[in-house]
Amino acid sequence: MSASGMTHDEIKEKMIWAGKVLVGEGQDDFTRGHISVRLPDNPSLFFMKCHSVGLDEITRENILTIGLDGKVVAGTSRRHSEVFIHSEIFKARPDVQCVLHTHPPYSIALSGSGRPMKALSQPGALFYEALGLYTDTINLIRTPEMGAGVAKALGPHRAVLLKNHGVVTAGASVEEVIIGTIMLENAAQIQMIAEAAGTTAPEFPRADIEQLKHDISRPDQFIVNFDYLVRRAKRREKAS
Ligand SMILES: [Zn+2]
């Protein structure tokens, strides 16, 4: 479900479980990484995870409300200095309702290889000739200008690799962004293993890859898989 039609409370609840799902999938790096969701009733504001807590420690109380200039308009927790990744993508892409930045290892390794994402697996097809690469700096994205650079490198795609740093994923729903990020890391992992093993065999024809990309891009695919990971996270929380 897109954020439209959801209450602020429902959006925050979804962000809380998205964070737990991401940690369950190994997308955490200490307290680094952040997720934001645009407010459906005010597209110039967004909710964002705060600094100093893990992705699995998001609460209704510590989520910040931030404007497209990067300034906090509600909430008392510390803001991530990389807020401009989110604000500049929301400015450049009216279609985007959710932005995520994480540091998944295989995606970072691929970003440093200089090689493009290939369709060496089904998740790879999702990003085949549809993955940005930001190469301006290894440093944190701490200014609106740097954020605009990331938005430019993202272009019309669903994800961009920040060279030797991490990934940024953007989409029309939380589900699309979370599952897309997990699929990106899975695709990068398979590609790095396959390439490390030696020369890869020729890929399937472009039309074959595009057909799969179309099929796995359907919104219901992201929702079904996100809902499954939330149920699994809830079972694990209950058991612990
Ligand atoms: Zn980062």
C-alpha cells in the first residue's frame, strides 16, 4: 500500500517494523542507516528515523518530522546529518514517498568494482541497466548540494549505489523500498560471488530479462514479501 490513505500513526508503525525487518536482513551498520516517508497530507514534510539509535529502535516518539529544507519541524531527537539525501530526492522525485539509506556490504563491494549490475540472478534483473552510481565522494552527504548530487545520480531509477559507501533506495511505498533494498543486496552478493569464481557465462537476451523485471516490479510482489518479513519479525520478537 502506498502512503496515501494512511494515517500518521500507521506510517510510523510501518517505519518501526521496516526498521526491524532491515536489521533482520543484515542491513544494519551500528546506528547508521536511515529511512524516511513523505506525509501524504503534506508532501513538503517527511518523517525520518533519528540519529543515535539502531534501525530496530525506531519509536513513535523518536521519529522526526522534517521539511524539504532539512529543518526539523517536530520532534526532539537528534537529526541525521545525511538528511539531505532524503530532502533532495523528495524534491527531485514527486513520485517518491519513501527513501532509505543503508550500508549493505556486497552492494558496497560492487559499487567499488566499477562494474555494472548484471542479471546474474532474478533480483539482478530488477536493477539491470536501472541502477545509479554516485561517485562524487566517499564522505557523508551533509549538504543540500551533495544530496542533490545523489538525487541526480539516482535519476529515474529505484536505487543508486554510493561508491565505497552504501546504497540509497527510493520508491512509491515503504514495501517497494525495503524489499527493493534487500533484493539489491542479494543481487550484488550473487554477482560478487559469481565474478569472484571466474568469468561469467553470457547473460540471457535483453527481452527475457526485461520480461522478468516487469513481473517482479509489480506492487503486489513487494507488499506480499514485506508483509511476510514483518510477520517473521513479529514472531521473532514474541519468541525472544
Ligand atoms: Zn551512509
